[in-house]
Amino acid sequence: MNIIKAEYVVSNAKASQCPDTDAPEYAFIGRSNVGKSSLINMLTRRKALAKTSQTPGKTLLINHFNINNGEWFIVDLPGYGYAARGKKQRGEIDRIIKDYVLNRAQMTCLFVLVDSRHEPQKIDLEFIQWLGENAVPFAIVFTKADKLGSNALESKVEAYKKVLLDTWEELPPIFATSSQTYAGRDTLLSYIEELNKLYYQIPADNDE
């Protein structure tokens, strides 16, 4: 997929305030500091499109990015599970996430990011289980793949699959990526392109 143009559109706290379009949206979510903004910048080849920070938990709103003049959107959602937030703020973030995920009809797929270096985390597994219970279409994206060797990465992914298969009959699509080496970029964008063609009749274009 060729991303010709990517630009920030708007941030808001409610699904009802999101852009009034029929274009597909691909949302990205994960625990704080999982590399979400870096992944978005890698996918779009725009180094500063999504603001990155060394401080976890900086994304507090639903952020929309227009791709290829409105053909589709990338949506940067607040990260979950940042313990340093107060109870009130954690509750508000939870409301924002659930409002968008459950009520935004244009959301075509939710990409759940997990850090490939770690063992399966309870908070991620609980969130994934919640998505299944609510029939939310999603895929899992392992980030920071460059931090592991290929054998170690494969081992981590297989271990994650094994845990999921304790409660899931069928696994969601799974991707491994690195914002540093661009690993997984073409595969992830090809999946988005496939969904665009399947559900929205958006024609394919030449790869970069």
C-alpha cells in the first residue's frame, strides 16, 4: 500500500465527535509505553505525525489521522493500564476507549499492541477477552521486534498464542513489527488494504 499523504485531523473525547465520514478507521491501542505513536509514524513514514514521548500515558484523547485524502483513517487511542494516573482519570480513559470501540461504526479493525519482549500481561489478556465478549474485530501487533533475535521473537509469539488458545477457539490476525527497522510494515499495511477492498471497495494501489 502506498501512503501518499498522512495528516492530523482532530482530537476529541467522544465517539460522537469523531469526523463525520463513512471512511474506514483503523484504531491502535495498547498499554502505555508500548510504542504506539512510534508504530503509527513508522506506518505512515512521518516521523512526527503522532507525538511520541518518554513519559507514558500522554495520549488522553481519540486522535484521528487522515490517510490519502480521506480514503481511510488511523486512530490513536489512549493507552490503558497506566498506574500513575489517578482513579478518576483512569475511569475517564476507560470511558473514552469503550465509547469509541463499541460505538464507532467506522472502526474496521482495532490493533492491540503488545510489547514483544514481555510475557503475556494480565491487563492485555483481560482487554483482549473483553473485545471477544463484545465481538469487536481486532488484531494483535507485537511491537519492538528489533529488541529480540528472530528465534526469541518467534518463541514469545508462540507462547502468547498458547495462552490465548486456553480461552479462544480461533486466534485473531497477529503481526510482529519494529518502528526502528520497519519490520512488519508492508504486511500490516497489506492487511489494511485487504480490508479496505473487502468492505469499502477502495482500490489497491502500487506498493512503495
